[in-house]
Amino acid sequence: MQHNLVGVLRELKPRRALFTTYTFNPAFFEATILQAAFRPDGCQIHVLVDDGPLAASAIGSYAQHIGSRYAVAPVRAPGGGIFHPKIALLENDDRQVLCVGSGNLTASGLAHQLECLDITDLAAEPVVAGQLRSFLRALAERCGSTSPRAADMLVSAADSVRGEEPPSDRLRRGATLIHTLERTAAVQMEELLRRDGQRARVLTVLAPFHSKDGAAVRALRQAVDAPELHIAHLGTVACNAQAYGDAASYVVPRDHRKGSPLHAKVFEFETDDGALVVSGSVNATRQSLQSTQNVEVSLARWTTVSPFEWQPCEPDQFVPQVQVFEPRRVWTMEAVLLGSSRLEALVLGQGATQAQVDWVLARASGEVERGCATLDAKGLLRMDLSAPVGAAHEGLTLHVRGSSGIEARAWVNDQRALRAVRNGVRLGGRAPGGEPAASDYRFATELILRALGGQPIHGPVRTGARQPEAAQVQGEALDEAFNYEDWLRSGRLRTAPGATLGRRTGAFLARVLDLLFPHPVSGSENESGDAEANGIALDDANPADEDGERRQGQMPSPPRPQPARTPQAEAERAQLLKACQAVREAFEEGREGIGSADLLVLAVCSLDMERAQQQFLMHAAGEPSAFDGHRVLLLWLDCVSRYDFATEIREDLLPVACAVAAAAAAIPPRADPLERHLSQLRDAVCRLAARPLAHDEVQELVARGMREELMLRMDRRFRAAAMASTADVAQAEPLDGLLLRAIGLPADPLVPASMAPMLSALDRWSDRSRGFEVLRPAQVRAGGCPICYLQFNRTERRDLAYRRWMLHGKERQHVLLYPDDVDRFRQTSERTKP
């Protein structure tokens, strides 16, 4: 079985799933977990989150499917601490699997930090199944008054756990679930050792948080009477240097990535007969390890040897860390949409009874409705909306504010949509991997236009939601501005191995690519027959990696036909195309002060490659196309190569540019199918590199570029043709040499046939050297002809950039040349004169 949560979901394809987490990123959850768990015949997904972080996630976040394809509910820890377990109970027709780990349902928890995950098949561990059932029921009973919806979900999950707990004489040496509802984690670890008659020789602790003075771990060591204490780390130990002193030694797990953010929590007790490994959410702090304030869950498992192969290593530094928890909310709210227009919300907290409140129902793209109401004696808010909400909608949030300082936020669960998804009914909007919502086009367009205005695409950009009139609401506005950072993170971060573009760049590019080249809906891929044994593993792999075929370097299957777009989506897609055209014009003009220029380059490349691929496939099928992809790609590469990028950005963009150049060479130009402008393509990538590129270097860069997400989404035939054109681009003659041969005396008979009109025009001049003039980039961009003094129009400027030579003038035609190195070209051409 896989050793990361996304891999387990892809393999199992559950029909029911329950997730618990402390922090929650809905956008990332939808881009990874929801995508991996999706099954066309229906799936019921519940997510339980600590009430503070869940309410915080409803502020300015983007989520497409929350409340409609999966339900969320807040949980308030009954002990007064935090709701901290990270478990996943997954069930399909044949199996039930419990995953107990340390990672939250966020990008950090699932992709970027070192985490631990223990995967248990409950049929093979009936003890754990019984303990899990008891834990779920006990938690439901304790939080029923403060989190009623979460309690319902917990009872439902408990009832679904299969199997009976075996007699007590079968409890030895099996896996054991540890939770902190009734007893501390430290007491339960000690009892497990004593129950099996074992004495710990070595206690090893790996945790991101320790008590500053190490008191919690030292107390555990004393309780189990362990002679040796090992503190594991990844370079930094989160306590004072004097916390453990000479009483401890320091170790690292084998094959770790030093410097990776540590978030795994492991307590290992080495005995004469093996090792007891406890992994999950329990930290090495007093509140987590030695109290019942938090709700914590870990799994204890006996192994013959340590699975981590600890190695001695002194830490680089000691940095006491303080766990920063989301402030405990005074008021908790749960909201549900019944039918299409009945909205109900339960507000729990001091002063909620009979309170007057203002409320706002909103989605990421704007406000839906607002009003005033009175809570009933139980804190229940009932509202009939003025207009029905469609079955397919973006995530809805409800914000309530009223007297006595009441303020609460919640995601809205749409009972109608959740029931339909559970039964396998496809909603009218975009399913995971289906047609993009029209708002996605609008969000991408607005980001591009803001970048043209000088604002970076990434950063604290907040806009998009309609703000209320001042007369509508007194005081601070109830609705929150839309947060583009969350929308960007919700892009599928599936960057192929070897890609050089960073995660932030990849997020925006993935968003644009999803609009232009949407992934097909996942089926039952990655199904495997045999599963590995249950076990725990440290995992720092990116769960957003491509499937096994792509990791082995094989190309994915050709994309499926894109679904038909709605009229609104078509109109907003047209606006995205206009925004990309504005980017092209800005680069042609050499405009300064563009924000996130490298991201805009990739956005335009994506658009051009989409249309170029269509032209290529139509040409292969013998169908005509009005789009000249060869010309468009060449002109764009020429503009990009002349932009004043920083060196590191040039290096990042170079593989993509080389791959695009190879693709351009594979497309026949519409004007002259035999003229591939290979010299211009090669010179453009050399200019972007700011150095001459050797033949083999160009070929290597093209190969790297073909592994970028942009190229991996292309049709297999188009990629193959681009790879076949790589050698032609790599071996092309520099443009300036070609132009020099064309104007030489006598003219070189081996120059391309398309240059014949230029040669004929030069032959009509008695002094051949007076029949041509050399232009600098500034003249092409904004000047005119130095021979006849006529200003260039836009068509002439683009033609010069495309062909790099042009016949000009009406009465006596002359030749204008646009070489790469004007000064050297002029010096060399002087030497060619008779």
C-alpha cells in the first residue's frame, strides 16, 4: 500500500471517508484529496476541523466544492485545548483502512514537511477497530452540545466500523489506538510497556515541539525507567540547549532530508524484544503528552526493529518553539442549506439566545444575499432566501454579527448537493477534472491585468467581492475580500520531476493550464492487487507528483476532448484571451514595471501552445486552420528573449522556451510551409540564455522543457513532432550569418528560396551596398525606415520581427535587415563590399 494519504486514496477509492485535522486549507484539499478520492458512482466525505481554524478558513478563501461535494463541521475540544488528531477512516466495498498521522489537511501537511503516517487495515487489526469505534462514540458524546453536526458525523462513522473487538487475551503485541479523551498519552504508553512485560532500554523522541525545559519528555523517561534518551531532529531541536543536557544524545532518521520542516511525532521505546513505535499527533509538550486538554490520536505498534534506523548526529541549533494555536472562538456556528432556498444556522456561545444579528451569505466571486434576523431560544437562525441557489455552486460562507459582540463565520453545507454526490449524481457544474467554472477565467484574467499594472501575482492581493454600500451596514463591512492566494494554491500542483519552476510559479501556471488543458476525470487508475503490510513510515514525498507512468519518464495518454463551455464561460474565456493579447503587446513595446513578468510569459505560452496544438492536429488530419502557430510562437519567443529578466528567471524560463521553440519548428507556417525560420528560433533561445548555446545544450534544454507541466499536457503526437524538430533547431545557422550570406557578392545560392525577392531587389541597385539598411531593435519597435523615412505600421514591425528582413518602398524597393548584433553585422558587411 502507498505511504502517503493521496496515494492511499487513489488506490482505495473509498465510498465513505472521514478526515480529522487541526488546520484546514479547503483549496488544497480539493486540489489533492478530493481529486484522488473522486469516484463517479458516489462518495460520502466528511471533514472535522478544530473550530478556530475552520472559521478562519472561511475568511477570504477560495473553495469550489466545499459544502457540496464534501461536508465540513467544527469541533471544540471538550478538554478546553485544541482538536488535534489527524486521522482518515476510509471505506470501500471490500476494505476499511485507518490512517493515523501527523500531517494536517494543508499543503504543508501533505507535501512540504516531514510527516509520519501509519496505515492499518482494520480487518487485520480488530483491536484497533474496536478502539476506534469507542473513541468516535466517546468524542461524539462529549462534543454533542458544542458541535452537534460533528457529533452526528462521528456516530455515523462509529456505526460503520466493521468487526468486533476480540477478547482481552488477544491484545498482546497488536497495534493499539491511543487517544486523550480520558487518559494522558504518557500514561497509556507506560501501560503498554508494562502490559507486555517490557522495559525500555532507549527512549527516542522525534517531535516538532518540545517543552522548553524538556520536562514532558524527562517525565516520560522516568516513568518508563529508560536508561538512555535519544532526541531525534532534522537539524534543529525545539527546546533550550540545557533542556536535556548530558542526559540525552541526538540522532537523525536515515535517508532524511536535512533542513526539511519537521512535523512528524514519533515516540519509540527500544526493548530487548523489539521496539514499540507510537506515531500520530502527540507532541513532546506537557499539554499534548501529559494532559487531556487536547484531543490527540496516535497509534502504537510493535516492530522487531526500529523502522527509522536512527544515526548519531548533533543538532545545528536549539530553538525553543511555542505552538501558536488559532484563538478559541467565543461563538461557534454551523450552517446548512436545505433545498435550494432555505438557510439555517446554529450559533452557539454566550449571548446567542434571542440575539439580533446581521448576516451575509457569500461565495468567492461575490455576495449572494444579506439581511437581518433574530436568533431563537436555541441560537438557531432560519432564513428563506429571495432567490434559489443552484445545485452547482461555489463554496458558500455565512458571516453573522450582532449584539453582545456576536461574530461567527462558517462554511455552508448544502444537504441537497451532498446527498446527490453521495448517490453518484453528477451536479450541473464542474466535477473534479471537468469544465472550469466561469469565475476561474475571470480570476485568472484579473490577476494578469493587475500584473500588467505593476502588481505581483503572488502576495497579499485582496479583491473581487462586491463591497456593501455604506448605508446598508453600519460599521465594518460583513463580507471579506477575495483572497487570490488561496485560489492559486487550489491549482493542481502536479509539477513533473525535474521541473525548475518553483511551487509559487507552478500554482499560477497550473491554474491557467487547468483552464486551457483540463485533466480528464480520474477513474480507477492506480488500482493494485496486492497491498503491502500495514506499517508506519516517515514521508516527505510530494503527494501531488504524477502517477507511476510519469515518474518513470513515460508520456501520459493524449488528453480527452474538452467539454463544451457554457455561454458565460465562453465570454469570460474571451476576456482571458484579450488579457493575454495585452501582455503580448506590452512585451512588444518593451514596457517596464510589469509585475510577475515571468508568470505572464508562461500564461501567454500556454494560450499559444493550446492554439498551436489545434493547428498541428488539424494539419495532420488534412484540415485547414486560420491560426498561424509557427509565426505566433516565434514572435512571442523573440519578445520574451529581449525582455530584461533577472538571470535566475532567465534560467528558469529557458527549458520551457526551448521546448516551445521545438514545437514552433514542428508547425508548418501558413505563408510558406517550407520556411521554418529555424535560425530565428535558435537565436531567440540563445538571446534568452544571454550566451551562445551549443547544439547538445539546446537538445538537453528541450528535453528538460518537455518534462514541464505545460508540455506534458500536450497531445502525444504534438510532443513527438516537437522532439523530432529539436535537432533542426539546435543545428540551425545563426541568423546574422544567414543574412550576411544573402547580401554577399556574389549572392550565396544556398540561402533559403524565400529570400529570392530580397536578392532580386538588391540586384537592381548598381551599388548593392546602398540597397539595404540595418535596423536596431528601437527602430523596429518605435521608429521608421532610414532610407525612405516612412514610419513603420504595426504589421510591418511584426513582419520585421518575424522574417528579420523586409522589402520596403514603393518606387524603388530597398531591403531592411534586422540582425541580432547590429554593430558586428555592420562591421562584417563593410568587409563584404567590393
